[in-house]
Amino acid sequence: MAASSSDSALLQRVARGDAGAVREVVDEYGDLVWSLARRFTMSDADAEEAVQDIFVLLWRKADRYDAARGSEATFISVLARRLLIDRWRRERRQPDRDDIAAQAAAADGAHPILEHDELSVAAAQAYADLDEDRQLVLRLSIERGYTHEMIASATGVPLGTVKTRIRSGLGRIRQATEAALGRGGVR
């Protein structure tokens, strides 16, 4: 998506209210915005809604684009990622306790004394107690199957920080479930 000299002024034209420029931005960057939206949403319908929100936000904030600070694609990507992360934080769903309980019941070596519901509640509560940054990287890793590198790229967070957040988040959940099992969460 190399921008030509005419493309470099596209967001400036949008900022001036040029309707043709808005269509050009959608044509030029629609695939980029769609791919970002699809990474952060659970369905095509959610992604379509997010894409609309991103382009509305872009239309409102086009005047903030500074060509000296980066390309239009970079500006749009950063704007989209921020909106998508904010949307996820607002709409984040608690883990479905029934699904967790069903998975725990199917697991080999389940603790015979502890009810599976209690274990799933402990894990869900530990997840809910995590800060939003840890929840985000765990969700992208576990639910979406993203690699650490993909998470770093999608969120703009350094790779080492992504790894640390995943490791510490899983550690806290493990401690909570071990405590529920009566082992005291040693690690």
C-alpha cells in the first residue's frame, strides 16, 4: 500500500470535508481496517460495526494527521487499534462459566473433592481480577490463538511485555485455582 504523492494529501482532503476523499480513503484503506477489526472481534458482524466506527472516527480526526510523523496507513492503523482496544475493554465478556465447567469436567485427573463449578468460578474470578492489559493479551492468545508476536503487532506493545503479561496473568489464575484446590498456589 505505498502511498503516491496524491495519496499523501488524502487525509488532509478528508479533514476539509471532501466527500470524494472519504470514498477514496475507504477504497484505499478498507482492507487494512477490516483486517484489524476482524482480529479484535468475535464475528463478521462485530467487525463490520467496528469498521464503520473506525471510519467515522477517522473522518472526525483526519485533521490530526501529520505527514511528518508517519504515513497515512500508520496513522489509520494506530487510530483503528486504539479504537478496537477501547471497544474490547468496554465490551469484554467474562469467561462463560458453563464452558469452563464443561472443560474442567472433561479434564483428566480432575480433583475429586472440589466441584468443577467452584474451580471454574475461581479461575473466572482470577481472570476478572486481572488488569485490562493482561486480560487483553490472554484473550488474544487463548481465544484467538495469536502468537506472542501477533499480539505485540496487533496491540503495539513490545514483545517482552506481551510475554510477561501472559506469564504473570496465567500465574495469577493458576495460583487462584491451586488455592481453590487447597494447594496454596506455590509458584
